[in-house]
Amino acid sequence: MHDAVSILNHIFGYPEFRGQQQEIVEQVAHGGHALVLMPTGGGKSLCYQIPALLRDGVAIVVSPLIALMQDQVATLQELGVAAACLNSATSQDEARDISRQARAGTLDLLYVAPERLLTPRFQEFIASLKIALFAIDEAHCVSHWGHDFRPEYQQLGMLAEQFPHVPRIALTATADEQTRLDIIHYLKLSEARVFLSSFDRPNLFYQVVEKHNAKKQLLDFIRQEHQGATGIVYCLSRKRVEDTAQWLRENGIEALAYHAGMSHAEREANQRLFLREDGIVMVATVAFGMGIDKPDVRFVAHIDMPKSPENFYQESGRAGRDGLPSASWLCYGLNDVVQLRQMIEGGEMAELQKQVELSKLDAMLAFCETAGCRRQHILAHFGEASKPCGHCDNCLHPPITYDATEPVRKLLSCIYRVGQRFPTGHVIDVLLGRQNPSIGHHRHDQLSTYGIGKDMNQRWWRSIVRQLVARQLVQVDIARGQSLVLTDACRPLLKGEQSIYLRPLADEKKSRGSGGAD
Ligand code: ADP
Ligand code: ZN
């Protein structure tokens, strides 16, 4: 009879367990339930794969993504493990063959999509089998709070009633409190042992910059710090992916593109090249990366702001899986926030879901705007207390803040004077005393706030606006042409009862008073 360690050594080829893997394996192998919260790349798969081999019968693994399943099954088969998957791409013949193996007891792991698992036909089928365990991967899909809600996941709780004696293990890399509670609730895991790993990635160094010319900033970052290195660049839109990949290639960087609008064959080819060769920069939408396991990715760059801290953490976590120093670089601007808000508010989600997404967006912006340690900030988001890391941009170069009370008051009163009905660009033009047709038309050159902000340039003003938005002193009203609107929180400032400290622009000397190219 094999034990866990010998399976780890001889089948998977690893000398020892990592982190809490062994405890988790033992818990499930002995028939207990488990909830595993472990960051991406932490090694969740072994936590159910080894118990699957230790226990009699077939392990049923629920996984939301076909590509992910196929990867895992292929890897297992290469190791000589009897694994298969059933999904919409499986032919009838294959499916029949798989059922036969399962009945004969020669299959160790069977991966299925949740929809499939829930069909009466599949339920009937597995009721006749000896089942080793149920593993529910990407368990955050059960929660509205997760970044990838799938309604089918909520029905998986019925496994607890149908198969009360079969151990269940739920796994996810999303650890916030709310998601955790939802997983326990919907998957009926109140008796499960919870294994919470640290989300710290000590070899990842975070860096956040304000956007003025994202593509150029990206190129400088790659040239200065990662020339010739393998990296991933995340963009918000397909068009942006194409533009950026082309721009990098024109500038001598070996870059490929990946987004859902490309043909399947093209995507596959680019992904294969990226995995096989060294020094390729993959420019992609978030469609790229689930299940991609390339250990030596040296940097992950976001040239647009991700929509939530969870997305950011997952995506940037694809760097440095080999444990060597790696960079997470993020370039963000107020327009990103506005665009993301628009996508959320204009989307087809339920109202509650929109509120959730908006609050995640605010949390993301707060990460960008923090003057404290980035790592500490992101870990705190996942409920983990830590000390300043000493390696992120803010730790290395603590941002100086300045007393911005006076310019902020000017800005707030200007927003008020234009009736809270104009977007950032217009308000700043008024502050700078510029002329444009809209200013002329609305006679905003007659306002008392016209030209009172000439001592600062446009970039300064934009930075101030962004920081006020991050602090919820000002809102961008998307329904009304992205007008800047004051919130109640800014009243004490306007009344002169409060002062406020903000971060200056990173390259203060260059831009202050230089006329403000944006
Ligand atoms: P997750 O699902 O948590 O993102 P995976 O299960 O895909 O992580 O594992 C990430 C990588 O770590 C894989 O390449 C896996 O083979 C490797 N790995 C997992 N456990 C160990 C271990 N005990 N020793 C060495 N490598 C491991
Ligand atoms: Zn730090």
C-alpha cells in the first residue's frame, strides 16, 4: 500500500510536500472534508490528486474551465495516472469508454464541468460508482463576491446530501471573508477543516505608476528592468492588446498577442510559443493565463487597471512561480477607472452584483493610491496582517505627501460652480483659465474659479482629481457624461474645517508648471 509521500516522490516526482499540502492530503485521505485557501501556484491540485490515488474508487473533480481540465488530465496521464474528463468537447464514444473505465474501477480521477455533474443522468451514473472524493476546484465561483460567479456552483451543495459519506474538498485562491463564508454555506462545508495558506509572495515586487503614456512607460520598464525576459502584459481590451503587441515588436521586443477575438488556432500557437521559448512577452486580455504554468515569468505588467484586487493578485501572481525575484508593474489612470465603472454600470448584472463590482473597483483604486506598503495593503485585503515588505516602490521610495488643502478647495469649488455637470477635462480647463467652445458657450470664463489654478499644470490637477475619487470625496457620474460630482464627505474640506494631504506627481520637477502635456 502506498503512502502519501511515496506517491508524491514516485508518481509526481517531488521530494517533499509544500506548505500545508501534507496535512490537507491526510485530512481528505482519512475521509474528512476540507476547505483549502491557497494562492495561485501554491500547489492546490496535489491536495486532491494524492488522496484520489490513496482512496478506493474514482475521484470526481469539478472544474469550471475546459482548458484547465484538459491540461490537468494531460499532465496526469503523462505521469501514468488514470485520469479523464467529460465536457462538451468529449465525443459520445469517448464518454462511453470513460464510463466503462469508471465502472470497472480503473479510473482514478474524473474531471467534469458543474453543469454536467448536476444532470440527472450523471447523478444516476455516479450513484452506481464507488467514489473516492469530490474535489470542487475554483470554489469561489459559488459566491457573488468571487470574481467569477457561476450559478451552477451553488447547487453543488446537494452532493452533501446525496453522498454524505464521501469526503469533499473545496479549493480556491480567493480568500476574502465574504467568499469564504459563501463557500462554506453553499457547499455545506461547516464541518470541513479550513486550511488557509499565506498569500504572501515574498519574491514579487510591486510597483505602481501613474499613466501618462502607457505604451511608452511599458517599453521603458521592460528595457530598463527586463530586457530579454519572459513576461505577461495585461490590457483591458482586444484592440489595446493588438496595438501594444505591435508597438513592442516595432521597438524590438519579442511580443505576441492573445485575446478571445483571435482564432483558436492562432491563440494556441502563440500560447505554445510562449510556453516553449524564453524571452517572449505575451500581451493579453484576462482571457490568458488560467492554468498557464510557466515558472520563469519575470514580470507581469498591467497597462490598464485590473477590475479588482482579486484579479490583480491572480494575474500578477503568474510571475515568479520559480521563487526568483520578479516584478508586478501596474500603470493606472483615472480613465481606466471611468471605463471600468462604465463597463460595470452598463453591464447586465443584477444591481447587487454591480454594487459588489463597484466596491471592488474602489478597493483596487485604493491599492493604486496608497502611500503605504503595497504588499501589506494587498495582504490586508485578503485578511492577512503583515509588516512593510521593504521591496515595493512605496517601501523603497516612500512617497512624500504635501498639504493639498488649498488646491483641493479650489477644485471642489470649481466643480460646484460649474453645477457638478462637467467632466474632469472641462473642470481643469476652467481652473487653468483656458478657452474652449464649451467654456465660451456656458460662460464659464465668467466664474470666480476661472483661472485660479494656473499655478499647477493639467497633470497635477488630474492627479488630484484621481486621488479625490479614490478617497470618495468626488465621484464620476457616468450617467451624466462623466461629470464630477461632490460627495457629502467633502463638506468639512469646503468649509475649511479639515486639511488634506496628497501624493505629488512622481516626476514633480519635470511637470510642475511645464504647461502640462497629458
Ligand atoms: P494551484 O492550483 O494552487 O495554482 P498547482 O497545483 O497548479 O497550483 O501547482 C503549481 C505548481 O507547483 C505546479 O507546477 C506543480 O507541479 C508545482 N508543485 C505543487 N506541489 C509541489 C511540491 N510539493 N513540490 C514541488 N512542486 C510542486
Ligand atoms: Zn512594501
